[in-house]
Amino acid sequence: LATRSDDDRPVILCEYSHAMGNSNGNVHLYWREIWDKNVPRLQGGYIWDMVDQGMRVSGHDKNSCYFAYGGDFGDEINDKQFCINGLFSPDREP
């Protein structure tokens, strides 16, 4: 698609990499193609779970806090290991 000569629209990959824990291996192979001057329409993509999904809540003592997620609010149906697993924490710190 990105190499078609009859189209000049940009190509952007949607969720081309799933950042669950350390599962982003070989993402450099995508970026080798994205940076290739012979494929100018390929412009990048979106990473699934780039940022963690969690809420900052107060800890047990008044000076601490943590990012709460599935199960931390008394819910029985939750995503457990599918939360707090991105490349960046909910406050956008790597």
C-alpha cells in the first residue's frame, strides 16, 4: 500500500505494536521501513498500550500514592494484567 505510485495519501499504521509489558520487540524493523526514503508515504503508526490506564490514588499513608487499576476499586470483573503495562505510566513518565 505505501509503495503504490497511483496514490499520494499518507499511510499510518494503526496499533502496529502491542506494548504489553516488554512485548515491543522488533519495532525497529517497522521504523527501518518508515525511515526509508523509498517509502515516503509511510509516516509512522500508533502503539497499542503506549500509555498505562490507571488512576492516581492516595496510598496507605498520607504522603504516598500509586496508580490504581482493575481490581483496586473492589470490582470483581477487571482486566488485571492488561492494565499498567504500557511504555509510559499514566502520568506520562517513561
